[in-house]
Amino acid sequence: MNKKLVSVIIPVKEKNEYLEQVLTDLDRQSYQRVEVLVETGGKSASEARNIGLKKACGEYVIFADGDDRIEPDYVASLVTALESAPDIIMAGCGYDIVNASDGSVEKTSSFEPEFFLREDMLARLFDTKVYQGYVWNKIFRRKLINQYDLGFADDVRYNEDRLFIFNYLLMNSGRAVFTNDICYHYQLRSDSVMGAVRQQGVVTDAMTTEFLAFSMMRVQLEMALLPGMSGNRQLIDPVRAGQILSELRQDEIQSQLRLFKKMVGPKDIFKYKKSPMRRYARECPAGLYIPRAPMEDVLLKIYKRYALTGCTYTSHPEYFEGVGYLG
């Protein structure tokens, strides 16, 4: 039986020693039919991945990052899972998140081998306990990507992985499957793009594109529920779609509060007055949200006050009388 060609697309800003490690890992794969596409073009990882998709020749596609570490059975494990049944459209493997400075493991996510209906997999994208919005531990069928002209949203810099997976699942009926093989090691580095964001603790306009991705997903799902508006989307059960939409909304608002909490620190309380976050704050349906963490009810009130005033946080009663204070 002929093995299928697998295209591994790696977006990078520039070639460096981290990329060399990844390429070495891929060269040592037990599955030998691998096409590696390193893309330095484009202004973002999304654009680079889209360039790679246009060049890809593989029947299957994997999106790896250029500064992580990969086990020798990474490709083989994903291919075996994808080919375990004819209706499997996506497969994933276990992973861990490693502090690259000392090698300590901060989180491990492994899964008992399990099949998921498309609706169940969509729901997992918004489940904070078993979140599966990463692309680097998954494999996709390129035919299904091309059939619906899918790709990564160029103007989305954060949450673009989940948006891609969401659209892929929404457009294609079938099942997903996970293996319990931990084959991918995501590296936390202080000199990476995400590492710099964690250290600086600032909120940029690019970071708010996370919520543009949420808006896109929400619109797509709402359209799928309208009679005659499904278009190319495979029909989805309306009851499950409604449940997924509710979970999406909860995750969206919690993510807004998580980012907004980083905005309340600066002494200049009007620092983010013109941030795109104000638009999302105005549109936030606060009454629908069920607080998931301590003080979120207070933070939500401050967030809505920010929508009106552009002020992130202050003890001045003229701004926050009756709202409460963050501890």
C-alpha cells in the first residue's frame, strides 16, 4: 500500500537555530513521505501558511511551528489516526507545553483514543478544560481544504488557528479522532512573539483580532442555522449548533475579560480609549455571560463602563460608582 504524501507547512519570520532543530526532527520521522515547506513570506503566520497551502502537494497537511520540538512518530501517529476510518476528516495527537529555559513541563494534554462527531469536535474548540484550538498537533485532508477554498484569515493575528479549524469542521461533515501519543512539544520562549507579549503585559491592536476571529465564527454558525443560508456548509444539527453558539459566546466574553484585565494596570486610565477593544466592549452581551472566575462580575461591569467612557479603571466615583473594585 502506497503511503500518502504529507505536507508539513512551517511559518517563520526568519531562519534560525530553532528552525534547524525542527527540520532535524522532521528529517528523523519514521514516516518518510514528508514534504516540508518553510515559509518566510507574508506579514503574519496566517499569510505564510496560506502561501504554503498554495504550494503544498501532499494529500494530507500538517501545520507545525518553527521553534518547537517534534517526536519521531509525530507524522506517523497523525497519519495512522487519520486513516483509521474513511470518514475521519481531522486527527490530533497529545502534546505538552515546555518551558524552554529549563525544560520543565508546564502542561500535558494527552487523550484516550476517541472518535468525535463533527458537532462534538466543534464544541471542544470552546471548552476551556479540553481546548483543542491549536493546529500544530493536528492533521487535515488537503482535498477538503481546497474544495472549499479554506485558509487562514490574513487580518487575524491571534486565534487564527481556532478559526481555521472551526471553518474546516463547519464545511466538512465527518468525524475527528485523537491519539494518546504525546508527539508535539510546544516551547515557551521569552524571545518568541508570544513570549514577548507575555513579558510585556501590554495590549496591542493586533491582539484584539482574537475577537474578530470570534465574530467570524459566530456569523458563520448563525448563517448555518438560517433556512436556505447554509451555502456550501454541510448541514449541522440546529440543537447542537445552538449549544455550540452559546459556548462560543461564553468563551468569547471570558477571553475579552482576560485581555481587558491586562488593560487596567497602566497609570494612564485613558491609554486604551481608542483601542478596537472599545467596539467589542460595546457589542458585548454582558447579560448572557455566566461568570467563570472570581471577580469576573465586577470586571464585566468595569468593562462595560470602559465601553462608554474609554476609561479602563479608576477609583473615581464619577466613573465607577456602584460598580465595585478589583481586589
